[in-house]
Amino acid sequence: MTDQSIRIVNLPVEGMTCASCVNRITRFLDRVDGVEEANVNLATDSATIRFDPSRTDVAALVSAVEAAGYLAVPPAEPSAETGAGATGATATTDRVESTNSERHLADLRRRLAVAGVLTVPLLLGLARMTVAPFLPAFLADPWLQLLLATPVQIYAAAPFYRGAFNALRHRTTDMNTLVAVGTSAAYGYSVAAILAPGFFAVAGRTANAAPPLYFDTAATIVTLILLGRFLEARARSHTSDAIRRLIDLAPRTARIVRDGAELDLPIGDVVAGDIVLVRAAERIPVDGVVLSGRSAVDESMVTGESMPVTKAADDGVIGGTLNGTGSFTFRATRVGADTVLARIVRLVQEAQGSRAPIQRLADAVTGIFVPFVIVVAAITFIVWFVAGPAPAFNLALLNTIAVLIIACPCALGLATPTSIIVGTGKGAEQGILFRNAESLERLRSVTAVVLDKTGTLTEGKPTVTDVVVGSAAGGLTDEALLRLAAAVERGSEHPLGEAIVRRVHEAGIELPAATDFNASAGDGVEALVEGLTVRVGRAGFVGVAVEAALLGQAERLAAFGRTVMFVAVNGRPVGLIAVADTLKPGSAAAVAELHRLGLSVAMLTGDDERTAGAIAAEAGIERVLADVRPAEKAARIRALRAEGAVVAMVGDGVNDAPALATADVGIAMGNGTDIAIEAAGVTLLRGDLGGLVTAIALSRATMRNIRQNLFWAFAYNVALIPLAAGALYPFTGWLLDPIFAAGAMALSSVTVVSNALRLRGFRSPAAPSMPPSTFREEYSR
Amino acid sequence: MNQTDQGTLVDPVCGMTVDLAEAEAEGLVLDLDGTTYAFCGRGCMLEFRDDPARFVDPQHRPSM
């Protein structure tokens, strides 16, 4: 579709709570005539809509969202991009969002600059009145000070007033309230003192009888707190570097062959099925399958595989990876928002925007803390005004303002999100995708890890090792047995079935046709082959009374860790096929590391006890859950949780989804296919268990970082409240000037952000990553 | 309807577990035919109100 006039708009949407809301809003939006595509994002509270401006407009879209029951804010400047961006809707949304956050940052910078510039002369005026009387007298002129302080209070401080007002509308108070009230008190009093000096006749700080003014106090507080907010916003945009780097991996153009001609197209115009040309040292634009040519591709940015991977016909390639010295053509399979890269970016963005449970705790604390502080401030004022020394009103005011400002828990709102952003970004760098902040948090408290066997602990590429024909088979050869079994298993997605088919292919044997195919999940498969009913599967499924000799063989093989499948023809067991699946190279080491981290490890498999036991022993796993049918996996996880363990389940996602969802933290291995990502809280992109060790270590480090931040957000502020209230005055004469209070506040913000950024130095304790195996092979299909 | 432990209910639309007290505080609780339903948010509550029969049906699987 090359309609030049499609517009894209990004609408912030309020009120969404879960994915049902997303579906509802999408439905209502899709119903609007002229809407091409509506993409609603829960984590970023926004909807990105592609629409035809000749048939509908933004107002109609806003109405649709409201009809669904939500609030949509029409944007001030709708973006008018034609066609999708580099990674499809993701990049467009991201560009719109980054424009929003860039605008926010620029806005903060402007206000900070204004406040800063105007505060300097005010502070000089303060200096003139106190420590530096040699400075020019006009600096202390009240009217000049009023002139300087007013724009600060009205323009620069406006966000605080807006925030306080919003909170008030919801009948709560927040940090904006504290700042607004504190600075307004200082400013308001100063204005009153200018206009009616006699009313406030006091001894004052200086020789002249005019009441002291606090314009400098108000302005400095505003400046310092704006500084804190600015630094926070800047830190936020920096910590999204991980995402930006991922997005930048995709090139802007691609060379396509269409109708025999070579064209350079913007990447947004590439569609699935296009033939793409890649030359040496170019970045691969989209996901696809190689058609011709040969080269080695560096996939490290996505899979972590440091050695370049050879690509030839029928191999899969991933958009964003770097081609080596050869050149090749490939057929595009996934483009735009469907590429692996786009999905990873989306996932990381959502995780970074999500709320961690611990943050709700912080929010709850803020909810009671702020009213508490207001009460303390009120008491401070009363006590000082009634019982304090002269000038009673001034001192009371000063101390009250100091209390309001010092207690401002601005950094509390920062403490968790900044660490989460850095933590999830760090994870993404190492191929660990956290679906949301909750997973990142929960992973830390895991006590037991359950590992699915096939594809997780093992390569998932079993090979046939033994074929045994029973004595009742009457002259059936090994080859013939394999042939029949393979015919039944042809098209089977089960790794064991695939192993049999592969073996037959390798031997060059032709597969006969099979009809009436029937599968019994976890037990076996059956089909009609050349007039014979053939069954392949467990002993029980396959038929009555497998002969003792065969069973004995099966046991012997199982003791070596083989998985045994029986084959029956027309109801009579005729033989068995044994299959071995090797442990991944890093598995045993990873299990040892997990033990070292204090976790208990269990293996979950459909294999029988003997086979499972052998493999578990090889991997060093102490607990085995064997003979578990796919349908029972979730129940076993539930049982473990009932025992009191906090369970992390690691599986390859496709048939493990219910079990992954039942675990406290579900962890998917492999290439991040839809099912894996949806069911699991964490996805290990690189397909090796070392990633799990890293993920747990990262989770622990992040939570530790968050706790540190929460401490710093509170610590010196709270400790200084008594000082601010003047509790030490009767003993030492110490008071806290509100200016220092604001300074301490900004300092706590800076401390928290710096501490969060420290997390960027996190190093994984696991052994250097083993070459990931499953990932590449998944893409060779 | 689906009462789990500790004063929580399962949202019949999306399957999320909802704290009953919190839901009540935010007006996200509905009573229908003598049964109390709690919701994770306005969206699910609106979905339910639009077509309660669909979600009350025992065959229905709450999902997102």
C-alpha cells in the first residue's frame, strides 16, 4: 500500500490496567472508519494509530477512546510520518515518544536556565546583606528582588503548582505540594513584607529596620529542585541507550530485487517475500531465509555468538546483524514490527515502563509521608511562633519552610524506576529479556529452579543411537523398523520423532506414505503405513505385553540416559528405537553455579526414571521429576510451590506455557518466539543456561541497588527534619536555612541517580558464554 | 466467583488476581445476581458490563 497520505498519531491514553483494556480500546479504534491500524501499548499508556486523514481525524480517534471508557489526550503536534520507520511501528512510536521525552527535557532545561539565571543576582543580594557588604547596593533592593523572583515563581515553578493542583484534585498530596507550599510561603511573605513593611516590623538580620525578604530562598529552592528533575530526566534518556543501540542496528535502506530490477528502498517499504541483496560489510535489513550466495554473518549483537555464523541456502538470517565478506540474496520473511529485533526492542521498552511491586511500596510510603510532613511543619510553625524567640514570625516561617523542603521525598519517585531501567537495559545487552519489572524483582527471591530437559538442559536435537528388533518381529530388519516408525513420525514436531525421521533421511531410505495419523499427547503416535497399523511410543501405549528381552534392553539403554520408544505393528510390539539427546556444553557448569547461588535444582521430563536419572546425574542435578506428561507439568510446579519453594521454571516455551505461567517466574529459552515471550517473565535469548545464572545475579544486584536508592532517597532528608524544625536550637542554636534544605534534596536525587547508574558496571558471575546452539538452528528451518 | 485466599478475587474478564479492598476503594466491584465481581480496572469492568453473560458463562476462560 503506497498511499502517501497515511498519518500516524500517538495518543497518550489514561486508565488502562491490563491487556483487556488494550483489546477493548483497539476494538473501538478499529471500528472507526479510516483507521488502518491501531496499536495500543499498556506499558507506555499510549495508542499509536495509522489512519487516513481524508476519512477521519484525531478528534474522532479521541472520541473512540473515550467511548471505550478511557481518557485520551489529543497531542499538541501530531506527527505526520508517511510510511513506517526502521523497525516498523516500534520505531515510529519510539520516535514519537522520544520526541515527547525530548520535549520534556528541553522544557525542563529552559525552566532551569531561567530560574538559574535569575537566582544568581538574588543570591548576590543575599551575600550583600550578610557576608559581602562591598557588593553594589542595588542588589539588595527589594523591588529588584521582586522583579527577579517573580518569573521564577510563576514560570519556572509552574510544574510544581500544576502537580500540586492535580494531586489536590485527587484529594491527595505529593512532593509537588511540599515544594509549592514551601516556596509560595517564602515568596508570598516577601511580597507582603514589601507592600506592608510596618506590619512585619521586626529586628531583622541587618541594621536597617526593613523586614528581611526571602525571595532568594524561594528562587534557590525552585532552581535546585528543577535541577534534580532535570538530571532525572536526562538520566532516563541515557539509560534508554540500550534500546537506542538496538534500534540503530537496523539499516535505513535495503536493496531489493523486484521484477528483475535492483532498487534501493527505505526499509519500511520492504515486504515479506521480497528478494533482498546483501553485500559485504552491510547490515542485514530484515529477517529472512537465504536463497543464494554464501557468507559469514556476525550475529553477536542479537545472539551473543561471537564467532561469525556461516550462511548458505536455506539458512535463516536476522535483521540487524552484520554481514561479513561474502554477499548473498535472501527472501524476506519478517519485516517491520515483526522482526526479531523489533520484538526485542518492544519487550525491553515495555519492561522499562513497567512498575515493580517494590515501587508500589515506595508510593504507599510517600502517600502517608507527605501529610505527616505537613503536620510536622504546621506544628513547627505554631511552636516557633508562640514560644520561640524574636523575630518569632520570621523564624517560624523559615523553619517551617525548611521542614517542608527537607522532607520532600522527590528522590523516592526516582529510586526504583532508574534502577529498573538500568537493570533491564543491562539484561538486554546480555541477551536476557525481562518482560516486566515484576519479573526482575521476583527472580531474586527464587529458591528452586526447575529445568525442563529437552531443549533446555539438552541440545534438543536427539539422535537415534540404537535400534533393537524383538524376537517376535519375524524377520523384520533394523532398517525396515526404522522405516515404518519414520513414516508414522513424519511431520511430527516432537524432537524424538524428528530424530527418527532424520536418521532415515540420512540413510537415504525412502519414506512410505502414512495415513490416519493419530497422536496421543505424551504417549505416542499411530498411523496406517502400507496397510499396517504402526504405533510408536511408550510401552503402555504401544500394546500388550512387550517381551521381557525387549524390556531388558530398554532398561539397559535407559541407564545410559537414552530415551526409548517402542514400536508396534498391528498391535504387537516388534522392537524399540533408542534416542540420545546430549547435554548442552554449559549445562553442568550452570547447574553448579545455581547451586553455588544457594538454589535447589530439579529436572522435569517426560522420560522414564532411569533415563532421567542418568541425565540428571551427568548434569549434577539432585532432584528428578520424571514421567511427567506435558499436561501434568503445571501441576508439578504447583506442588513444588505448595511445598513452600519460590519456583523458577525454565522451558523452551512451546509446550511449556502452562507450566511457565504457573511458576513464580517463568523463564523461556531460545529465540523469543511469541509463545515463549507471552508465557514467560524472562526470556534467555542466547539459549544457554549460563544466562539464567546471569539473570538471577542481575536481579539480586538490581534489587540491592533499589534498596540502596530507597535508603538514600530518605536517609539524610529524614535525619535532617528535626534539625530543620529547630529541635536542636535550644541546645546548640543550630537552624537549617531552607536553601541548604533544597540543596540536600537535590543531593539526594543526584545520589540516587548516580547509584542507579552504577548498576551499569554489573558483571555476570557465570563462565564466559558458551556458543549458543538452539538459536541458530531454530532459524534454519 | 473465583475466590482465592486472602481477600482476593479473580477478574472474570482478564484473569488477573485483584485485591478486593483495593477494588472496592476504586469502585471496581460489581454485584450481579448475588455474586460479587471485582475488576483490575475500568476497562475490564466496562467489558463485563457490556456483556456479562459472556464472562459469567462457566465455559469462558479469562484471558488477556
